[in-house]
Amino acid sequence: MVLYFIMNIAIVGATGLVGKMFLEILEERNFLYNKIYLVASKSSSGKQIKFNNQNHVVLTIDDILDKKIDLAFFSAGSDVSKKWAPILAAKGCRVIDNSSHWRMCSKHKLVVPEINSNVLTNEDKIIANPNCSTIQLLMVLNPVHKKYNIQRVIVSTYQSVSGTGQHAVKQLENEERGINQDRCYQHQIHRNVIPQCDDFEENGYTKEEMKLVNETQKILDKKILVSATAVRVPVLRGHSESVNIKCSKPIDISELKKLLNSTEGVSFIDQDYTSKYPMPLDSEGKDQVYVGRLRKDLTQENCINAWIVSDNLRKGAALNAIQIGEFMLRKGFLNR
């Protein structure tokens, strides 16, 4: 255990929503380190952030290039990750990246620790954190696939504004107060639903929708067919998903409920024909992925419907990355 204390870590994007969540969870889980460097853009350089009862000065990424850093958590966007992750990795730093840039690169692992941490080796320098919506979806799909062999998934997401960032949160808060300015989205989000998350691709799907397709196949099984619709809703925090799952084997609902309840990181909320089911408010600040409204699809054999909810800033982002770091620590990949 003493070896862990000599590790130096960095949070790149420390002033953003996910960056702040990194700090909160690191403190909660008593993540062991020697020094921590908080990194953000030049506009935030020099500001102070209190962490573990100490004030830390925010640095730029240039400021840390001459430091010995063993592990860096990136959450500053694809452009920053594309440029700087390889530079830090070349200096011997392990990078766990929360952007989309490295996810579909064949040279880099895409990891949800409860599902496929076994793919990580001591040779991995840049590890990709999946999309928030993908993580919570696969936490439920994984045990179902192992038991019943999933063939096809239809998923509609109901994604909170915090998934876009602070600018989107500010837009919703402004519109709730009747202030209609400095928009993050093209459309009003207060009292509205926007059937678009991220930019459109040539096939008519958005990037967010294609992440669900591609990341599911890379992590779980390339044979699983996925059709996705991603929607932005006026919720501050917590993503929800309506999921239709078709399998090759008959599904016993009672058996599946027990299976989900025994799955690490998953909590099944049984409605018993009452108004008991997971909602975004239930997930806020929680590490679990919640699933409920489990029922057979009456139009298809071996097919079920489910409702999945998770805190997109925690398990959907910072927590998953920290769990990857903890796994690497246990395996000795970070010990000098």
C-alpha cells in the first residue's frame, strides 16, 4: 500500500462539471496519491480550488509538462485529449480519457471496469472512458447478454443538460428565470424536449446516437444490433433510457430481476404495479445504475422493455474513470 502514496496525479479539465466531480469522488473514495495537479484552460489559470482541505492553484497543461505525473484524468474535450494525451503518455504518464477521441481507436481499450477490465494490460498508456449513456446501458445489458444472448437493442435516451456542460446548465437556469440569452442549444430547453444530442452525421443519426451503437459493439459484442435515438430533456442531472432488448433465448422475468439485483453496480427497483421506479432525482449523487419497469414486450418473442437511470456525472463519467484507475493500482500498473 505504501507504493500508492508516491503516485502523482493530474485532473485535466478540473474546473468543468466532470472535473469537479472527479475531485469530489477522489475525496470520497480516499484515492491515494502524493501530489495532485489541477489543470484547466489559460482563462482559469491562477484560480484556486479547495480539495482535501487544501487550496490548489489551477495550472495550464504547459505548466505540468516538466512534472513527474503517473496518472492523468482527462475531461477537457476531444481536441485537448487528441493533442496532449500522447504527449503525457510519452513521458510515462497513464491517461484515462473521458472524451470521445480515443474510444473507437483500435489501439486503445474502451473500458467499463465491471464489464471488461480484464482487457487492460501494463502496456496500455491511454485508456478511453465510454460515453455516459453507453456506460449505464451496458451495465444492464452485460448480465442480460451473458444469460440470454442479446441480438438487438432499441434505445431512446432522455439526457440531462449537465451532459452538455456548464453552459447548457446555465441556459436552463436562465430560461427558468425568464432570461433568454447566451444559449448553448439552438432551441429553448426549458419546458421543451430537443431530439438532438451532438451533431448530425451523414446517415441522419447524431454522433451521440452512433456512440451508443459503436461503443456497445466494441465493449460487449460486435454482433449486437443497436438502434438509438438521443434526446435532450430539461433535467439538470441524471440520464434516463427506455430500452427494448431482443434476445435469442427465452427470458424469465423473475429470474432476470434476481440477476440484475445481484449485478455489481446495478440496483433493480421493482414497481410491483405501484409508482415505484428509478428517476433522475433518485440517481443524483449515487454510484449505482438503476433499472426498473422491467416487462415483456408483448409483440416479440424473447424480448423485454426496461427503464435505466444513472447520474451521468458520476458513473457516466468521473466514477467510471476513477474505477479504471483503481483497477490499474490493484494490478500494479501504476507502481514505480
